[in-house]
Amino acid sequence: MRLPFPRSSPSRITKSRLMSSGADSVAALLVFGTGYVGMQVARRAIDLGFEVYGTANSTEQLEHLFTHGIEPVLFDGRNSIAATGDTPFLPHITHMLSTLPPDRGRDPVLTAHPELVSIFPALRWAGYLSSVDVYGSNSSGWVDASSGWMDEETVAEPVTQLGHVRRLCEDDWSALAPPTHIFRTGQVYGPNSGALAAVRAETAVRILREGYVRPCVHVDDVVQLVTHAMRAPSAPAPGDEAPPKLTLYNLVDQQPSAPSEELAFAAELLGMAAPTEVAYDDIAGEYDLTYMYVYIYIKRERERERERERERDKLISIHIYQYIYKYIYNIYIYIYIYI
């Protein structure tokens, strides 16, 4: 696919670097999913000297990447990016990071690229942003009843559908030939994202669930650890037949708290009313409710409210039409009888 705006030639850039510095010194990063976290990682990688490519699935997003110095790559989540035909950079990608969530129970990147290693022959580092949803041995989802805390040594035993799918995606990524780094993140927050942003936008709902707490992590901390892992020597030396090493990280703070308390505190800081409260038991049957799926509930409730407003406006319009029709009809009758 030809992009509808100017684009530098990936092949020209890569070849010039190969000739001037040798293949081993070229570092090219492909980020699948340039959302809140992926975009920050991509921009930091540029500062570190990486040649960076990022995927998007719309013209607007592709243009956004281009304006930030990121080579835009079209990926719709289903078809291989190699199918576009305009991908001379693929053989030169050395690092890959996926921030995309599961789609229909499977990882979209590996589903679209079953022969990923052959498509990216120079790949020597792969990273996958997962979630602490894979831990689920108790109602809190994070604090372990026996040891008090969960860490990288804790066996992942998901209890939610989302947690199970995430765990399967981790297994698929860990089967790749390059050393695979799995980053299990808590709820990511930062500028324009998190409790403060949700309260300001009046989109937050406080879901009350007894005993449930979640860990969070600032986006800058995620970026720092991911980019550090990208630069750390981890690939086997040439001729070394040692099996690839799976490196696992939990990216969380050390103060897990209830989401409802976070929102209430954010509202207090902003001098705003606390968001509406909803009991978890009232909606648990309708949703596989991890903290990420709170927003599904919010979106559904907003849609229902808008639908109620549309029905109300429709009824009002009908009443107005009936009133006008009756008024005109009465005038007509009056004229017909008396004039």
C-alpha cells in the first residue's frame, strides 16, 4: 500500500547504514501497536539511535507516526504486513515489540505472521507487553494470601478469560527463536491517562469490589525498562547453541490499591465530585471484569444512556408534531365553520 503522504525510503536508509557501519551495528525497531505505551517506547528508541517503524491501521494514525519521525507501517491486525508489498525494511528489523492486546482469543501479530522468524531474518530481540491479569489466585488479583506479594517467581494461574488468553499469548511469544522478553504490566498511567484524566473527562465509574486491589505503573517506568532490555546483551553469541532465554518482568509499583479509592482521591485532588458508585456484584455476571474491562462497562452504560436520550428526544418530537398538527387542524375547523 502506498502511503498518501511523503515518506522516506526505508531501503535507502537501511542500505546507507549497512554500508557505513556494518550489519551488526544496525538497530531497527518495529513496534506493533503505537498506542499510549508503544508511542512512548518508539520515541525513546529514536532518541537512543534506533531506526524505528510503527504500525497503525488508519490514514490518520499513519500520518501521526510520520510527523513524529516514526516510519509508518500499515497493519490491520489480520493480514501480514509483508502482504502490502512496500516493505523492503523487513529483512533489517533487529528488534520487535508488540503492545497489541489479544484479538478473538489469539495474538494478532503471531496469527498474521505464523512464520515470523523467516519474515524477519535479522531479528535478535522480541518483546511482548502482557498484563498482571495472568495472576489470579485470589480475589485481589495481585496480593497473594500466603506470601503477601506476587513476583516473577509466582506461578501464573489466571482465573478470568482475559487472563487465560494473555497467558496463552505469552506462551506463543516465548516459543520464538530470539530471546523473548515478557513484560507483565499493571494499569499504566501517566500524562492524559489514568484516574485524574478519567475524572476530568467525567467518564469514570467507581466499581466497588471488596478486597480487590490492583497495581499500577507509570508509562515512563515501562519505557525505561523496555528500552533498557532492548539494549542489554541477551542473544546467544554466534555459534552458541544455548536455548533462547525467556526473560520475565513484572512492571508495577509497590502500592496496590482499590480502583474506586484511586478515583475518589483523584476527584478530591481536582475538587470534583466523586464518580458514581456501582457494586461489583451487580455487574459481575455481565462482564469478565478485570480492571481493564471497567471501561467496557462504562462504554456500554454511556451507549445505553445515549439511546435513552435519543428515545426521549424522539418522543418529544412526536408530541410537538402532534401538538402542532392539532393546533393547525383546529384553526382549519374554525375557519371552515365560522368564516
